[in-house]
Amino acid sequence: MKTGTLKQILLITDGCSNQGEDPIAMAALAKEQGITVNVIGVMENDVIDEKGMSEIEGIAMSGGGVSQVVYAKQLSQTVQMVTRKAMTQTLQGVVNKELKEILGSSKTVEDLPPEQRGEVMEVVDELGETVELEVLILVDTSASMKQKLPTVKEAIFDLSLSLNARSGDNRFSVFVFPGKKNDVEKLLDWTPRLESLNSIFAKLTVGGITPTGPALREALQYFKKKRSLRGLLSRDDESFYEESV
């Protein structure tokens, strides 16, 4: 079964977008392009207001992903859980599509007898360990995130350790918003390892605005650039990488 490469955007924020395009619309565009958008809202001792909560849930829903609001101390395990849960959801979607083609338009995993359902979920679990994964991490560096950034850094690093325990290949990229000069700034190009985050995060400056929509737009452009580069490097592989999940 060909699944292509699973592509995820992981948005880590503590509030509501206040500049640029509608992030919910940007997340819907990502989903159309086969990219899942997951959102984690980070609280300290405070709470995220109703508007912020609504936006977090709306972005994840439009992006076909998972959302979770947590206190900073729970961030590491939540980042891993959300990423893996979104992988499973996407892979179940792929398997359901295959089942419909084989068994008819109305059939899904849930319609199968328990024994067959168990076998299908084993396939999903196995794919989750072997499929190629690309995660572009978007970190809110607005002023209110200042005290939470060390925890965010540790959570991202733990995520890479957890996912690199799989047999499938992983690539991570890290962007922050707002950047020093623009709405969005790339911290780290695609890489399987995130050890360099320590030195990079130490130099981060925080700003007052939260341009979540422009950050998501830039993330989509970055995935597109990667696809274009692959096409130039290897025309033979293009059909595999262009296959949407």
C-alpha cells in the first residue's frame, strides 16, 4: 500500500492570531494539499481565553488534525501524543480509502467484524512505525510565550527522539513567528536531528504580535518548495512524493 510521505504542521501557541490572514482558512488550504495541521495551546498558570480556544480548535478541525490545550509542564508528552494521534488518523483515512475501493463505497474499518478490524489496525500501527514523516513545527514567539520557550524547546527535542525510535525516516523543520524582520522566520531547515535547537533557542527574541495566518501560509510555501526541488532532483520519484494522503 503506497501512502507517500505523511506531512504535518505542528503549531505551538498560547493565544489568538492578531495579524494577517485567517489561520483557519490557511489550515483548510493545507488539508487540501495533503498536509495535516495540529495545534497545541500552551498555558502557564493562566488560561487561554474563549476566542483563543475557538481558534485553536478551528485551525485543527480545518486542517484535519488534532488540537490540545495543556499546561507547559505537560507539553512534552502532549506534543508526542498529538503527533502520533494525527499520524494514526491520517493512516486510518488511507486504509479506509483502500477498503472502500475493495469492498464498496460504504465500507470503513468500523464496519468490519472485530477480528478483521484488529488485523487492519495492526496494519495501521505497522505503517505508523515505517512511513516517512515530515513535521514542520511552527512556534509562537509573541511576548506572552517568553517564559514557555525553554519548555517548548525540550518538547520539540523529545519529539524528535521519540519519532526517531521508529524505523521510518523523519524530517523536521522549525519556524518561529513573529521573526526578527518578517512575520515568520526559519530557524532550522529539514533535518532528522534537532540537537542544534539548544543554541538556536538561546538567541531567540520575542515580539508582541501573533501572525498565525502568515506563519501557516509560509509553512505551506515551504512544503511546496521542497516538492519542487524533489521534482528537479529526481523525476523518477516525483509520482511517489506527489501522492497525496
